[in-house]
Amino acid sequence: MNRGTPERRIVLTGFMCAGKTTVAHALAARLRSTMLDTDALIVERTGRTVEAIIREDGEPRFRQLEQAALRDALENRDGARVIALGGGAWAIAENRAFVNAHYCLTVWLDATFELCWQRIAADSHDARPLARNRDAARQLYEARRAHYAEADLRVRVGADEGADSIALRIISALTEWPPSSKD
Ligand code: S3P
């Protein structure tokens, strides 16, 4: 990458099952770096699954752990160029401010609700307790879009495109970053 993005870290956001973790792996491989996933960090730090934490301790406790994982990722693990957030992390103003204060480039993987829901429903039962049915998932999806739109870059993703191809599109967009004012 050139211009404004030589070593900036890239943070991927977007709704559940938009492909953040998979694309983060592909992006990190293309950048010859490594990736972190805040959900995976929580599992690593607690030895419990995200769904168990939400179900047994409640969402507020999960959000505390998520914030701690995000701080850990940004403050202590700066070898990783790519960070995949859980779908709710970017909806919290304090987390957005924290990511921005670390001068990260943020990318919104924008998938349609139908695509996300198809994948959520196909995943193991109750893997995502906050999207326990279609209506609950839809409400969250709509409520969060305005926050996702605050990311630096919006990348529309469909069902048919592979993670590597999406990663290449992100790299190409960021190579031209920041867009000139006429864009
Ligand atoms: C959540 C998304 C999940 C996980 C948790 C809560 C959310 O991550 O962090 O179940 O609030 O959107 P993915 O976006 O990776 O599914």
C-alpha cells in the first residue's frame, strides 16, 4: 500500500456472518501479516465460548470482555495488521472512538440481511444468542447499519465472491486511500 496507509492496521466490521473472520484471514495472508479476531481472543482469555458467556452471564458481561479483548488487540498485539470485530463491537461508541484513536482503517463488510441470516440459520444451533430468530436478527441488522456506515470504507459482499477476492478489493481500495475529494 502507498500514500496514507503504509502500516495502518485494518479493522473489519459488519453484521454477524458477513464474512469478517474469513476475509481477515485472507487479508492478513495477502499483507504477509497476521490477524486477530476479538471473539477468538475472548475464548482464549476465558476458556469459554462466546455463546456460553452471553447465555450464562448476559450480554453486558460479554461486552465488557469484548472491550477488553479489543484493547488487548490494539495495545499489546500490534504485530497483527488485521483485526476482525464481533458484529456488535462497532455499534458501541466507546469502541469506535478507541479504534479511531489507534489510527486504524475501518472496513465495513456490507452483506445483505438475507445472506447473513441464511448463514446464521445454517450455523450450529444457538451459536449466536443475540440473533435467536429472524426478527431479532433483522432488528439488530437495521439498528446497526448507521454505525457500520461510520467505517472508513464500505465493501459490499455477496454470496458468490471468495474471501481472497474481497481481500484484494479491500487492498486495492486502501492503496488509493484516502480517496480524492472528487470521488
Ligand atoms: C455478536 C456477533 C458475534 C459475537 C456475539 C455477538 C453481535 O460475532 O461477537 O455473538 O452482537 O453481533 P460475529 O459477528 O463474528 O458473528
